[in-house]
Amino acid sequence: MNILLAKEWREGWRTWRIIILIVVMAVAGLISPLLAYLTPQLFRLIPDLPAGFSQMIPDPSVADAVGQYVKNVTQFGLLLLVVLTAGSIAAEKERGTAAMLFARPVRRTNAVLARWIVWALVVAGGLLIAGALALAYTTILFELMPVGKFLLLNALMLLSFLPYLSLALLASALARSQAAAYGYAFIALFVLIILGSLPRIGEFTPNYLPAWGAGIVLGQTATAWPALIVSVAIIVVALVAACVSLERQEL
């Protein structure tokens, strides 16, 4: 298992995939408070606004900074995570390197779990950096947010990322080619996004977890335990299915 973890880590760094994901998440975290701060001012600069319209635009607040942070990091991070991981196993099957790897005493289940662990840690690291930058810049532009609650927000955001990572690896394990793997992964991505946008149903999807975390930071009491349970279930089911599928395949 340690060898597989080291292999996936080295490949992620050598192909710049890990660096790309962390940098994109860090930039998204950094610019979020700035966007929240500047957007109302930019609206007020629009010429020929109706009389009194500029006074109707509310001043930016910490709530705007938190909302921008959640939106930017999840949107850019989720899409990039799927792109970077969906073809990983399928690419090795397509090139024939998977057969060489599994000809050794290497369990295929461990290969799936190693990828999941490495990329879960990468996402956690990206969120840690993005969160630190967002927290610092929000403090400069607005005020200091409660650090403990902000950490909890990032923990819930991490839990919202992991189902997508698990489904991307499942798609890669099922597919025989990278193109098919990306197709399966993006179908799963869009299905979850659509379900997450539906009234009532969205409250049971991973997409609802960041909203719960944002509410915690802003002092709200609403919870989203069903979304948390569903997210954990998706992670477990997708990982088990990926492992079983890969174990049964002829490579």
C-alpha cells in the first residue's frame, strides 16, 4: 500500500496535476473576499444608473465574502478534481501499464484506495491553503471570522468534494478508455449538480454541505445531516463498486 501511495503521489507531482489543483483552489480562495468587496463598488460605477439605484446596492459584508469563497472554490475545485482524476485508472488500462502493475503481488483494491487517499489529502491541502488566504484577506477587508467555525466550513466542503472524487474513480475503474471514463464522470457530476439545484431534493445532496458550513460561520442554526449521510454513503458505495469492478476485470 505504501508503494502505491508513493507512486500516485510522485505521478501527481510529476504531471503537475497536484500543483494545478492546489494553485487553482488557492487563487479562488484569495480572490473571493476581493470580489465580494469590489462588486458593489463596480455596480455603482455603471453610468446612467436610475436615480437612487446606487443607494439600493448594499455594502459588502462578511456574508458576501463567505458566499464568494464557497461558490468559487467549490465550482472551480470540483470541476478540476473530476478532470484530473477521472481518467487515471482508465489511462493505465488503455496504455497496458495496469496489467504490468497488477501482474505483481499488488491488490487492485489497494490501487483504488491509494488514489483516493492521495487525492483526498490533496483536496484537504488545497482547502487549507485557500481557506487560510481567504481568512486573511477577509480580515483585512472586513473583519476576522470565527476561526473554528471557518475550519468547520472547510471540513464540510471537503466532505462535499469526496463523493465526486469517489464517483470519478468509479468511472475510471469501469471504463476501458479515458474518453469513456470522462463521459461517465461528467454524467455523474451533472446529475448531482442538477439534483442539488432541485427544491427539497437538493438538501439531501453533497452540494448542500458547503451551505451548511457557511451558515455555521454566519451564526445560523440550520443543519444538513441528511446531506452528510448521503455524502458518506456515496463515498462508500462508489469506492466499493470501483474496487469490485477492477478486481473482476480482465486486463
